[in-house]
Amino acid sequence: MILTIDQGTTSSRAIIFDIDGSVIDSKQEEYPLIYPHNGWVEIDPEKLLESVTNTLKNFQSLKIECAAITNQRETTIVWDKDTGKAIYNAIVWQDRRTDQYCSSIGSPDLKEQILNKTGLILDPYFSATKIKWILDNVEGARDKAKQGKLLFGTVDTYLMYKLSNHTIHKTDFTNASRTMLFNIHACEWDQDLLDLFDIPASMLPEVMPSDSSFGALEIMNNIEVRAVLGDQHAALFGQHCINKGDLKSTYGTGCFLMVNTGHEIVKSSSGLLTTIGYAFNGEVNYALEGSIYSAGTITQWLRDQLMFFETAKDSENFLNNSLLSNEVFFIPAFNGLGAPYWDSNVRGSFHGLTRDTNKNDLTTAALASISFQTKDIIATLRKDNIQVEKLKIDGGMVENDWFTKHLATSINRSVLIPDNKESTALGVAMMAGIASGLCSEDVLAQAKTREVRAVTEKSKEVLAEYEAWKSILEKQLS
């Protein structure tokens, strides 16, 4: 048996796989996000850790061969080296508090330097400016950091540190590549960027390939962690996107479309991110990524804030069978927009409301906006000479049949859905299994999928709604 810790933005899961990739058992626990100010998003690190340990308790008596970790990326935690206690809440990847700082230092030369070294744009999304903010705003933090008394980690690092009784301070290439501090050419921390953001190197974890032996988890009878991947990279591997040009899109809290570019570092000319796909079997595969901040978050908002329905599954009862929103449109910008716009200031809004607008129209417009953003990213990939024939999709939202039909119709391409929906957790579990000699490399290639095709008789009408949505979005951005 292989244990995967799948730590997401709003919940944590522990999943037990067998060596064929089948789920034996799983446990999940949600926890709240914290919104102190407009554009700020945080998590209490103790609640995050507790959600993980609570799910693990169910499996402590099992004979598990190895462990794997996949996690929300960019989310930033800084803790005291002596006590192991975080000095501030985790700052979540969606958080935009450092937008003004990024703008203030964002000269063309500096942006180009950061892009060339890291593959990333200068943006609050990534960990570097979040670390700097904590050091600058928590009393005494910068002095302690200079004295070597503070440690930084993305969520994978924090979990390994805490679950190993403070003996592991490591991360993998994929998570490191999302910090805006890691040189993806040399595959090491970049001193120029550390100096730029005034971050002591002593805070940083050791960086290792994704399929390394990371150390033992004391809480789980000292089983070895044999693979670590950021969640989107795990889904890329789990969807068997191991060849140049292979493409997947994951619809979880946000949406992340990623294409494998092989051993080549491809620099986007149109707002996509260059990142490390995974480091496996002694080789580094790179990727291009388009990031959409809000996907499942939209369904949660309709459920929890607007109280349109009781469960996410119930949302399907409030979607127009026609696939059309009756000229109601939603701009999904709770915390700004990601690729290809990268605008922190725009906010969410409904448009086209009339006296006849109903709950179904609003729900339809909200979910349609996710399909429309995906269409934008596919168009952006085309500008970078990457053609999309079919799109492999995974994540919680692919359980929604209406959404998958609307997505296929919006992009005018078939979407492929794996029978095993756990692409993220499965990907890192199978990498751990292969690294441990438990699994064959063929296990992911043999996975079955089903195809959802575009509803051709609705294509023109859905395209018209997309173009109206796009026009509204461009006005908002301007």
C-alpha cells in the first residue's frame, strides 16, 4: 500500500492506493480560509496541520510501504526553527497583498531578469514577496531570520518538517520552481533573487528531485516519503502527460492548464508561465502553465455565501439545460485574474441582469466563466505554437456532467476524463511506487478514459455568449 497526503487549498486528504493505482481507502477534512482584508487570503497553520494529522490517524495501523505528498503550491509558511511554531498565518497562493510592492519594483529589466531565471512573472502569486512581507511585517522576524532562527517552506516542506518531528527541511524541484527564487536552468536557489527580496538563504529548504528519498514520517511509523510534487505537477504525471506536447487541465479550487514541453524550457510570449513539470528518473521535464484563480471556489461561493444550494453536487439542478446563461455574464475575479491577464485589481461581477434573471441563469453564468477562461488559455497556447487537439481534464469539477459538456462545447474540442478521478493523488503515489520499485511505469499508461464531445448544435450560441463575455471582461480590464 502507498499513502498519499493530498493537501489542498480548503481541505486535506489521506488516500491509500494499491500498486495498480486503485483507491483502497481515503479520508478528508475541510478547514476554513481566512480573509483579513480585501485581496488577502490566509490559513491557520495549526488548523491545516491538524486536518492532515486527523486524516492520517485512520491509517496508522496499516502496513504501508511508502508515502507521497502533493500540495497546494506557492502558499507560504515561515516558522521558528527552535519551536517549530509558525510566526504568522500561511499566506495562500491566491493572496494579493504584495501587488503594490510588485508594481513599485517592476521595471522592464527586472521583470525580464525574473522571467529568464525562474520562468515566472513578477507577481504576488508566488512565494518570494509573501516571505518578504512576513519578514517586514512580523515584529522581530527579520532579525531572527538574519540570525538563522527562522525557516521557510511551501506546504510540502512544512508538513514534512512537522510530521518528521522537525528532522526534514526539504522540498522538490516543482514546489521550488513556484517560489520565484529558484533558477530553473541551474535547478538551484538563485542568490541574486534572494538578495533582491532580502531573504536569507538559511531559511530555505534543501531542494531535491521529485522522486527522491525525502526522509521518514515519525507520525506514520517512520515510513519513507518517496515522492513530492506540487498538485498541478502531480496531475500532469497522473494523467500520463509524460511526452512533449501532452496537455491536461485540473479543475479544483482554481484551474490549471499545463502542457509538457519535454527537456526544453519554452518561454511564452503571451502571459503563460514556464515551470518545472517534474524531476523523475534523473531527468527534468519542463512545462508551460496557464493559471485560473477561481474554479471550484465559484461553486463554493454560490453554495456558502449566496446559499443557492446545499452541496456542490446540487449545483447541477440549477444549470440551464440549454448550456446558455440567457445573456447573463460573470467575471470570476474574487482575487483578480491570472493567465493570460495577470490583473490584481479587477473584481468579480455579474452583468446583464434583468427582472427575468433567475438563480439558474446566475449559476450557469458563473460556471460558464470557467469554460470561457479555459478557452482563453487555449488561444494563448496557440500563440506559442502549441496546438490542442483534445484536453485531458481532472479535479472535483469534472464530476459535473453539465460543466464537462459546456467546456467541450466552449473550446470546440473533446475532453477526456479518466475513470480514476484522483489524478493528482494518483500521480504522486505512482511516482513514489515506481521510485520504490513497487509499481511498473506502465501503470499510468493503462488508465482508461471517457470522452465528452462538444454539443455541436449549441456551438454557435455558446460561442456568441463567450464573445459577449470577453467583451465585458476587456472593458473591466481597461
